[in-house]
Amino acid sequence: MNENTEHQESRKSKLYEMYLRMEKDISDREMMNSVNRDRTLITISIAGLGLSVAFVKNIPSGSNISSPGIIYVVWVLFGLCIISVLLSYIFALTALERYRQINREYYIEDNDNARNKKYFSLGATQFLNYASVILFMLAVISGVIFIIKNSNNIGL
């Protein structure tokens, strides 16, 4: 082997090591963002439920509530957001177990087809992650619409 080829091999090896470190860093950041997103969505959704109930209680009895069905939509959306976050956690645990199985089959059992398998839990986790954010946004938008329509009823 000549010196140039050895240099290229060494460079490729170093680049690959840097690549692996960056992939791990990206995965760690994704995990941290996911945990923070879930925690935030649950906390703010519960707070949103509480605030919306408090808002409705502050409307004087006998007042004409404009579009009362919207508040029920808000409550359902916040509830579905919380449920979707919790379900995504369950599916994520299942997906991680599947990844362990795939890694074992691919790296230990030398099964090249192991990486081609598709699992429901992974797709469900991704769907629920997006759904929880969308449900939360819809709940907030609906809540704002309800407050705007009823702000005169409580003197805002």
C-alpha cells in the first residue's frame, strides 16, 4: 500500500468516527426534544383545560354565551392531545424493543433482511407525535376563538 492510499484510509476512518459521533449527538438531541415536547404538551394542555373551565365559570349566569359548543371542542382537543402523547409513549417503547430485535437480527444473526422490516409501532409513534402537536394547536386556536366571541360577556 502506498502512502497516499494509507492517508485516504485513515481520513475515511476518522470521518466515519466523526459521522458516528454526530449521529449519536443528533439522536440524543432528538430524544431530549421529544421528552421536552411531550412534557410541555401535557402540562400546557392540562393548564389549558383548567383555564378554560375558569373562564367559563367567570361568565355571569344568565349571560348569553356565544357559540357554547366551541368550549366543548376545546376540551375534547386538549383531552385528545394528552391521550395522543401518552399513547405515543407506549408505542415508542414498543418501537424501541423492535429496534433491539432488528439490531440483534442484523448484527448478531447476520440477517440482511432484518432492516427491511416495517413495524406498526414506529409509524404509530410518528403519527401520534404529529397528531398531539396539531391537536394542541387546534385546541389553542379554538380557545382563542371562544374567548374572542365571549369577551363581552365577562367585561374584557
